[in-house]
Amino acid sequence: MQESDKAPVITVDGPSGSGKGTLAQLLAQHLGWHYLDSGALYRVLALAANHQGITLSNQEDLGSLVQNLDVQFASDSARALIRVFLDGVDVSDIIRSEDCGNIASKIAVLPKIREILLVWQRDFHKAPGLVTDGRDMGTVVFPEAVLKIFLTANSQERAKRRYKQLKEKGIEANLCLLEREIAERDERDYKRDNAPLKQANDAIILDSTKLAIEDIFQQVLLWLPDKLQVYKGQPKAFNTEG
């Protein structure tokens, strides 16, 4: 039996700006589990493709690029965040740009690339457990997940959050433009033919529009013991205390 066969998975899906990444990172660090930011994989691919001059219409070269990417996630205790490394270089901030996000959203509709990334994403499933966030984690990538959360928020609130993040980094931003870009990204994600953004039938839906991320985190911790009791022995890092 492979070590992943006994490792539980928690998925956090939702649209851009809903807070799913922050929630998933908090859970992964709290539990001492592995973490996968599936959106970061698409963003890293977008960054690498741009650097190498590969166009989105060239799925063959994009597919080859995916299979040779060296991407790692590492905890940054100083920032209480998980950083993303490409070929050993921290690209966490670069891939969070709006341009990179928009390219990544367009790459995400390409069937061949999604098929290759599906295998790659499942390789992150290892003991003692995995927390992952994205748009199809609970529906396509890890349908066997022990706990599936679909985190959402209205588009205006999501645009405000993104605007605040950019301003805090000293990046100029236009709130109206951000709202339009988020709406366009939602349109692509919800309506794409391959693995569209939607909640799994057994997912718990949480609206974060008026909730602080800490409140959502504490609520999820209350659900964990019941969800994990199906496993014969909880991982040593499991702890529901705040």
C-alpha cells in the first residue's frame, strides 16, 4: 500500500479572492500536513511560458514545459505563509501579479495542460495528509477528500481584498478594473468545458464576504475530528486546539 492510500485530503475550492489560499495554508501549517496551491502551478507555468516566449496556442511546448518545471512549496515562518519556488528561486510575489493570474486563467482552459497537471497535482498526495486549494480540487483532482470546502464571497468584496493586497505591496491598482478582471475570470472558470469551477455535491459552502479568515479557520477546526475519525489513527501533528 502506498503512503498516500492512508493519507487524508482536505480540499478548499472557490473563486479568486475568496480567501481559499489563506485558509488552506492555515490548515496545512496547523496540522503539519503537505500543502498544494493548484493555482500557483498554473501561475508558475504562465511565468515560465512568458520567459521562454511560448504562446498559449502552442500546447505541445506548454506540455513539455510543464513536465520539466521544478516547483516547490516551503513554509516561511517569518511571514506565516507558504512560499512558492521555481528552480530554487522564490517567485511567490511575481506570480501573484494580475497579468500572471490572467494568463494562468487562460492556460487553465486548455485540456492537454489540465490533463498533464492532473497527474502532477495528485503526486502531492502524501502522508501524513494534504491540504489543497483551487477550483476543481474536490470535484476532479481529489474527489475522495475527507473534507471539501467551497469558499466564496461576492465579487465586490473580492476585488476590494485584491486591491488592498496590491496597495500593501506598493503596487498601483484600479478597483474598477480589478472588479472587471475578476468578473471575466469568474466567467472563464465557471463556464469552461473541462473541470469548471463548482462546488462538489458533498462540499460545505462558506460565504466569506462578511467573515474574518480566523473565524472561518476556527469553524473548520470544529469539523475536523468527525471528518478524520474514519481513519485508523490520526497523524501526530493533528491538533484541534487553537
